[in-house]
Amino acid sequence: MTATAPHAASDVKDLSLADGGRRRTEWAERSMPVLRQIRERFAKEKPLAGRRLAACLHVTTETANLAVTLQAGGADVALCASNPLSTQDDVAAHLVRDHGIKVYAIKGEDHTTYYEHIRAALAHRADITMDDGADLVSALHMVALNRLDDLAPPVRRWVETLSPADRTALVRGVIGSTEETTTGVIRLKAMAKDGVLAFPVIAVNDSDTKHLFDNRYGTGQSTLDGILRATNLLIAGSTVVVAGYGWCGRGFAQRARGAGANVIVTEIDPMKALEAQMDGFRVATMAEAAPVGDIFVTLTGNLHVVRLEHMRLMKDGAVIANSGHFNVEIDLEGLAREAKGPTPLRDNVDEWRLGAKRICVLAEGRLVNLAAAEGHPASVMDMSFANQALAAEYVVQNAAKLSKDVHRIPADLDREIARLKLAAMGVGIDTLTSEQQRYLASWDQGT
């Protein structure tokens, strides 16, 4: 992964950071054996030859290994950030300098720059898109529906320069897309339900080898890592309130309990709340949890889960973090309207004065695991990005047959990723005997 490539037309912080990015990307690659095998096959077979692929993902060492894999498969790749604070600038520089991949991402970029980078990715005129939060796909559909006022100004101004035929071609040129995260899948399923989805999308997040591992073990560990790096607080003995008990929430709840925290779970789904209760966690409403919590973490994918009414009930010095995709889970607008601040205390820690209380918000309410830490460990992203690479190949092979809907990756590919991961870990499993196969296929054998 050290071959020098011509510099792509990109926007990154500093190309001189590339050596550090290369070393860290190669370190991550050691823990990504499944993606490595896919990359080796892609290099021989070129299943993405001639394809233009635009990806809106967190620009990390793990994503770099995915981008190089897609390029090895023959794709012309453009990459922009899916969050203003998640980019690793040295990795972005490495991809541009050493692989000639177009990258538009700078850690800490402002709102205008973020959407200028999305515009640049759209201008790649891809026939396959890859999203983490559906920002690219959403923008394309605003163009398709002629809802230009709903586009961010940098994107809208560019689209307005295009002829009607160019706008149509921009959308119709996409044969399919993939989506990485729960939040994006929710948005895409809503689009499909409304009948506006213009092309098939593979919900990578719905793969078992993604959400059962990335969401649970990856988010669980990396969220705790982000909170610790930002605050250096002792978790043992503290009360941690976990909003949401989906796979991300339960993963973090387990890690917080493992670090010695007293964990309270808040939920709106009775089934998930019951699971949390039977998993040994205290379940309460946010209003009940607010006065006793020390650290609050949102992992729901929903809006204003922690509101001003809850913050008024919190202890002096309460810490609030978000590990859901968008920075909407904490009512930051309400906090800014009623409180004084923010006062930066440490990197990624802002203090707000709400009356006599101090409320600390981590990473501006954005993904704390990526803004304050490095995101998920490479070993778990190995499976997630194996899904992405195989999903891109699947789109190319099956786009003509797929309906304009949200699809899961085929179960046999999902199981193959699990098989490859187990083999890389040196773990063997049993196989069914012929007798067991006959038994499972029968209906007339009982006790």
C-alpha cells in the first residue's frame, strides 16, 4: 500500500501528513484479513472496472483500506466525509498522495465546507454511491424531485448551473447505492415507502456481520474510548444513562457496566426496554434518570432525546455525549438559547451554564467515538467494509434486476464473510452430518 500515485484533485488539510497516515492505515490493515482477501481477488478480477464510485464515509484508517480495495477492483473512487469532525487528516493525505484517490475532507470543516465537499463528490458523477447517513443519496433525490431549496447552498448553487438534462443524468446515472448506518437506512426506507427512491440501495447495516458486530462491539468500545479520551473521567462508580437499547446502545451499556458504571437505560420500545431489564440494567424514563446520571449518552438515531427539560434536572457538572449519526439527539439549539456558553474546558469538552448548573457537552454533540477518538477498531470494521465491497460488486452484477427499494445483502454473502472472519481468527466450527441434514429437512421425525 505504498505505491506512489499522481495527486488527485482533492481538498485535504496537508499532504505532508501522508507518511503518518500510511503507517496508521497499514497498521489497521493487519486487523482486516477479510477485506484483504477481497482486495486480492478484486485486483485480479476487476469487478468494478469502468465504474465511478462516490463515497460519503468517515475518513479513517479503516475507510482507507476500503477505498483502496474498491480502487483495486477497478473503480474510480471519490471520497468525502460523512461528519465534519470524523476525518483523520493524515489518512486523507495518504489516500491522495499514495493512491491518487480524490478526497474531500478536513477535520473540523465548517458547515459550508462540509457541503462543498459533498458537492465535489456529486460532481464525480458516480454510477455507484456509498453512504454513511444517506447524505449523498438524499442530495441526489432532492435534485430528482426538483426540491433545490432543500439543498445546502453550496450544493444548490452548483445544481443550478446544470441544465435539466444534466440534472436528470446525474440521478439516472446511478445504478445503485449502499448504506452503512442505521440512521441512513431509516431515511432510505422512508424514501422507499414514499415511492421516491430512484435506484436500488443495499442496506449494509442490516447484514448480520455488520450490525451484530460493528454496532454492538465497535460502537460499544469506541464510544467509551471517546468519552474517556475527552474527559479522563473515572467510569467506575459513576451512573451512566444510555438512551436507546438497539445494538449500539446495548453494546455501550455492556462496556460501561464492564468498566464499573451503574447503568440506566432509557427506551421508547417496550420490547427493547424489557430486554434491557432482563439483561440486568435499570430501565427508567429520561426524566427519572436525569437527576441521578453523571454521564448521558444518546444512541437512538432520533431527534432531541435529551431536551432542555431534562438538562434542567441534571446534576451540576453532568456530561452529555452523542454516539448517534447526526448531532440532533441532544437539543443543542435549546441549550444555546437558554444557557451561557460554550466555554471550552478541554479538547472536545464544552461547558454551558444553565442557571447555577454546569452542563458539559462532548464533541459538539457529534459522534463522540469519531470526534474524540478514532472510531471502531479495525477488526470489527473488517466485516463492515467487507460487506460494503461485496455490496458494490453485487450492485454491478444485479442492478438491472433489483427493484427501486432497500435490499439486504444476500444471506450467503453474509455467511461467507463470517466464515472468512472465523478462518482468519483460527476458529473452526462443526458441520452438519448427513443424518442431521435429513432430520432438519424432515417433518415426520419427532420424539
